[in-house]
Amino acid sequence: MSAAADLNDQMRALQAQGIHSVMTTFTDLHGVPKGKLVPLDGLPAAVTTGAGFAGPSIWGTGLPRMGARSEYFGRVQPESLRPLPWLPGVAHAVCDGFAGGEPLATCSRQMLRRQLARLRERGWTFHVGIEPEFFLLRRGADGRWQVADGEDRLGKPSYDLKALVRNHGFLDDMRGHLAALGFALQQMDHEDATGQYEINYRHDEALAAADRFQLFKLTAHSVAAQHGAVFSCMPKPLAHAPGSGLHCHISLTDAQGHAVMADPAGPMGLSTTGLRFAAGLLDHGDALAALCAPTVNSYKRLAVSDSASGTTWSPVWKAVGENNRTCVLRTVEGRLEWRLPDASCNVYAALAATLAAGLDGIHRALPAPEACDDDLYQRHADGGPLPPRLPRDLHAACAALRADDTLRDAVGTAFCDQFLALKQAEWDAYAQQVSDWEQQRYADAF
């Protein structure tokens, strides 16, 4: 059967479900889903040519204001079509970015596709399990952000069942909608900060996992709004509480489905390939921080700081350890948990850069990193020697990315140039702010 016939069948099936429009979505440089509604009968054109957008109106495309390449076309991927249970009559679709009839170099989804094509040359598949942590917030009477659940006040709120019951409406709507969208849910829990939750679902091939996370965010934003709250991917909205990560469990399989990175008899349960992949992540860790933790606020999370709950899992040090959550890399059951990313990242860019760094470690046959068997926070408290730290702020992380020619070339210089220009502007704007802390500390001090 032809692709056109398959699409016609999909359209008839969607129409039978009451679908009249398609939400065609792409992801901008900042990782935010954007798009437009297209009538269902316009779907064939959106697949072959793409839904059209003014290129310069989208963050990070680098497209001009005029000419054939000023238009950004989001080409719908038909396999991504899903009716949205929280928006009756509308189906969701993921788009790849094109301009002038060619894949757009600054499209982060196309960027991840390129890395995966490199992997397919080896006959390997990249699997990712994404663990979204997030806050439910609302604005208070004073205009400041605060936890949406005013009763969520425990000093150590991890796994608080009372909070789960109070917020069951939000969580149950998420359960129902995500199940309808094909997510294989695994668990929901209250995390270690007030107002903070985590929802886990089954891993997938990397591109599908990234698409799924973007759909998760769209769903969570809608459901939270229906419950009078705001779904927040801000890494650290509360100064004296842990922040939110976007931990990624990563693994590789060969053409026969065998785990490439696992070896039960190897150090930390990893094969030579797995150890070299881990070494690549650590070697490029500073530059990866820019893409995996891409906001000023990200580095408030990536800090050695006290927590009101008495616990912090912030992955500050470039080390790897077996089931060691104080390292930026934790090994578990023959896979790697990459603890650097947070949910403010562009997930396609973060995964593309992560894969590029790991493949570089394999290509250069980097030496296996030494296993860290200590609690690094305890070692820090005791004044003991520590592994190298990740960058302390966005400015340092961007400088590391700018200096890492190998990673920038592998990921794509066009995207990195746009990213670094926008992040430099973000840092400059932040550096010009005068905070309440500064006024309280300095106003009458001298």
C-alpha cells in the first residue's frame, strides 16, 4: 500500500473519531513546543510540503526575513498522529523542520536524526528512558510564584501520600490522558521538594522518547491549567529545596537486540563499549552542561547546597559510580543514568549532544573512568579530594561548549551558533539584574 493510501486510511480513522483539526507541533531552540492548527483535510499538504511558519518568528532558526529560505516548514510525521484526549476534535502531530526544501540544520529534531543515522551505520539503536520531575505552582496575591498546594509543607515531603490524595484530580487526569496517548505508565510520586512530583513511563527509542516527552509537557500544561495550577519545568523554583532533574536512562542495542553497553562481569556492570561511552560523557561534560542544563536557573540546581529536606541529589561532580546518585553518571543494571539534564532543556538537542559525546568516547577508545564508590557529598563535608566539578554557571558552560570543537562539529555548528548567541543574551540580561539578596546584603553595608 502506498504512503498516500496509508495517510488516507489514517485520515478516515481520525475523522471517525471526531477529529477535525491537527495540532502540528515543532520544538524551538529553547525546547518549547510551538505550532498551529491545520484542518484535517489539509493534512496531506502538511505531510508532503509542511505547515508553513515565518522562520524569523521562531527562536533559533537563523532564517532570513525574506527569500525562499525565510519560510519554516514543519513536515508532519504521520506515525506521530494521536487524538488529544484533553482537546476534543484535535489530533497531535510531530513535525520535522525544513527550509528551501531541505532539512533545516538548526532544527533540533533533525539534529537528533543525524546523530541516530551515525549510530545506524554501526547497526545500533539508542534507547532512552526519561524521568520528568516538575513542580505544580501558582501565583500568590503578591505576584510571586509559590507551591500550588498550600497544604504541602512537610520538611521532608518525599513520597507524601496526603499530597498525592489532595492532588489526585491532577494525577488521575494525567494517568488517563497519558494512557490514552500510548504512554506505558510506571509510577507517580511526590518528590523531595514541596510541590514537586515525578511521573515515570516506559523507555523508547531515542527519537520516539524525545517526541513523547514533548507530548508529556503539552499534556501536563493543559491538565495543570484545568486544575488551577501551572506545570513548571523550572529547574529550581524554591531556593532552599531540591530542584528538578530530567534523568535519562540510556542504553544501546545491536541489530540482534543485544545490550551493547552491558556486561555483568565488567566494572560497574558495563562493557568496554559502555565504559568508553561513559568516558565520552565525562570528557565532554562541561560543554554538555550548556545543552543539558541551558538556563541561568539550571545552575542553582547544579550546586552544592543545603536542602530543607536534608537531602540533595544534585549531580555536581564529573564521576561515575555503581548505583551512586552523588555522581553525574550512575550505572544501574548495565545502563547509564545521565543525571545532568533538567527539564528546561531542548530534549532533542540534549540527547543529540549526549549521543555525540558518547560516540566520541567510543571512537577515541577513551580509558575507562574509575568507579566512584563514595558519597561525594560526605566527602565534600569531610574536606576530602573530589572529582572535577561541572560548570558553576551558564556563562562557564557556554564557554566550554564554544571551546569544544569536537562536540560542536558533531552536533552541528549552525545550531550551536544560534544557541550560544541566545544564551549569551540570556546571561547578559541576568547579569544586569539587581536581586533582593544583593540589596539586603549591600545597601547599608559600606
